[in-house]
Amino acid sequence: MNTATVPEPRTAAALAARHRKTEAALDRVHQAIARLRREKAQVSVAAIARRADVSRTFLYDNVEARAAVAAAMTQAGEHPSRILAEQDDEREATWRERALNAENALKAAHTEILTQRVRIGELLGQIRDLQAEWTEGTIQRITTENTNLKQRVRQLTTDNRTLDERLKAARSNLRFQDRRIADLEARLTEPESPA
């Protein structure tokens, strides 16, 4: 009985793509080292990473890339162990700083979560208190009052519309009366024409 697990097609394809990407990056590293030697330029991790278009992390983490960089630096007269150790120290310092930042962020998140839990508990208690005060009779009474108030609002809106129409009519009558009075006053002040 075969107990070996066969990777799923998607997993196998992803692994193959990752392997091809790593091989291409290694090829670029070897080509960058060869170019630096031909140009007699300084061989350093930064220069190789820049020329090969790979990250410094790749050069540190990949065993083959790290060995190629160390060999190139040794041939160039550099001390790869010292330089790589310094770069490892720098990397460790940045990781330590990131870890401290993450730890501070985690503490802040825990504090915020605790504060939110307390607030949620208070609000849930207020909701329970409010629900306890409302009996079926109280709810029915408030619903009836609400319905009555809505009817009263409709009645007042209708009354307001009626009064508004009356006001417009009264203003129109007043303007007509003002014109009529002005017309009569004009007639009174006109001299009578001889007959």
C-alpha cells in the first residue's frame, strides 16, 4: 500500500512555478557576479542584489545564492564572513525592531479589545434594562397613542392647508378692495366735468 501523498495539481503547479522562479533568480545572481568580475567592480551583497534584481533576503536565505556570493567576495579579496555577519546583525536588528513594534501593536490591540468588550457589556445591559421596562400593556398604549398622534398630525395638516387657502383668498380680496378704494378715491378727487 502506497502511503506517499501526491500533491494536488494546483499545489504541484505552484511548487513548480516557485522552483522556476528561484532557478531564474539564481541564474541572474550568477550572471551579475560574472558581470561584476568582468567590469572589475566591487563585489558586494548590495551590488549583486541590485544587478540580479533580487532582494538581499534572497541572497541570505537561499543556500546556493549565499555560497555564490561568498565565493565571489572571497575571490575579489573581500571578507565575506565579516560582511555577511555584519549584514546578518543588521537584519537581526531590523527583525528585533519589527518584533518590538508588533508586540506594542498587539498590546494596544488587546487594550482596545478589552475596552470595547466593556463598552459592549454596558450597552447590552442598557438594552436589557430598556426591554424590561416595556410591558405588553405599555407597548400597546404607546402604539395607540402613536396612531392617535399620526391622525392628529394629518388633521392639523389638512386644517393648515385649509387655513392657508383662506389666507390666500383673504389677501386676494384685500388687494382687490385696496384697488377698489384707490379707484374710488381717484374718482372723488377728480373735478366734475361741466355738463
